[in-house]
Amino acid sequence: MDIELPSEETVVKAFAATRQSLGIEQVEDSLKDVVIYEMTDGMRTSTRLQGGNAYYDGGVFCLRFIHMLRILGMSSCYVNVIEEKHTRRDNYGHIFEGLKKLYPLYAQYAKEHNVKLVFLGDLEGTLEPKGYQGNFSADLKKLEAKTEKNTGFTAYFLINYSLDWAMKNEAKFAYTPMLDVTVRHTKFQFPTGMMLPSAKSDFCSLIYVQQGSAGTTWSDEQIVELIALALRSKLLNSGTQYLKTYEEGERDAIRSKRENELFMVHQQLGSENPTKAAAEGNVRSLKRAILAGPAGPEIYEF
């Protein structure tokens, strides 16, 4: 494999430090139940990489993200790859080139680490841009079949996906996990076409990450910190939607914090000062994520 992945010791140590900074109690036993939807974006704007190389870089970020989730004990995640409309974009050829280059990387990782790969989307037709030869849809189906008995982790990839397709193919989601947290890069919005069916996403919280999901701009520590923030988002929002029952005094406490005190958390994570490092030109040192609980927003730089 031509990329360097962090050791288990490195990931576990960084996660423990971040969890302590966030005030999260020991929760390792329940980590396997946390399901994150990594909604990638920013491939064309986050680095100076061009064409297919930028999308390959995004795929490397996702592989590192999956690697760390697996080490920390989580059992599955979702990752967006291509929304149906992307196949009509003027740079779709670059996206496709990145995917083709990533294919052997993911195939090797799945084999070496007992990872199951599942592809959700319309793969009945061709994914090749005009002028390209081959049948990438068939290649993906073969890879899915080859990994279907793997039990170490399951990664669900949304390829040539749309919510319309999902609603017409609900049976394909019968055994997929409920979604807890969506991590959305660069855009503070949730595109309808990339949503999961409501039965899978009704209780999902959202994290906005200002920076793109480019592998070359994220350190291993920062990815671990992002995962810890996703866990915090789940814990903050668990039980607050739809069927929420307020205990005595709870409504008054929330109202006071949210409406009168204008509650907000603004915190820096990590051992170095990210603002100072960014000012010195180290772009890898500054990321910003925004999440929210019942009382208000929480902003973290790391």
C-alpha cells in the first residue's frame, strides 16, 4: 500500500486525549454503535492538486478515516462518493479517474483488514465518462462480492446515488445501520440527493467542517479529533428529537441557556495553538468544526 496509516497505539492515544479535552467519559463499549456519514467535499478548492489527483487525495482521506474508525471499535460508516448529478458535471472525468486509481487501494485494504465494502446506488448502467472504456460498475460489484463475508468493519459507499433511487430500492437498506452523525465538509447545508432514507437518518445530528476532506491537509491527530467530535455530537443530541420527554426543570434550564444566556462553546483542541500555527503558514494545523446540542452551538478549532 502506497500510503502510510497510523498505528493502533497512535490512534487510541490521540482519541483518549481528545475525549478528555471534550469531557467525554469512558465510552469504548458503546463506540461500535456510533455510525458516521462522512460527506466529503472541497476536492477542487482545498488544495492545489489538479484533476483526478484531487479526488484521489479525497479518497485517501476517507481510507484513513475508515482505518481510524475501525481501530477505535466502530463497526460501520457511510461515505458519499458520487451523487447521480455528478455524472453530468463538466469535470466528471477527473472524478472517475480518481476512483479508478483508488480501487486497488481499497481492495487491498479490505483484504488485509477484513473490511466489508458495500456500494449503494444505481450500478445497473455504466459509470464510464464518454470516451472511456471498461465497466467500472461491474468491477465494484465484484469487489463487493469478494468482501461480503468480511466482518472487521463495514463501509457503505454511495455511488451514482440519489434519494429517489434509495426510495425505490428500500430493500437494499433493510440491513444497513441507523445513522447517528453526518460530517459535512465545506458547505453548511445537506443536499437532498445525498440524504439517506428517513428510516436510517431520522435521529441524525450534523457537524459542519469548514475545511475540505483532502488527505494532504489533515494530520492523523486531526482526523481522530474529528471522530471524537462526532461522538460528542451524538451524545449531545441523543434522545432530543421526536420522542423527547422533558424532565422537571429541564425546559427552564434549556430556555435560560439558549434564549437568555446565548449559550455557546468555543474551544481549541490539541497540544499546539492552531491559530498561531496557521498564522505561521502551517495550513494543516487549523481545522474548524461546528456542532450543536439543545442549548446552542459548539465551535472547535484543532
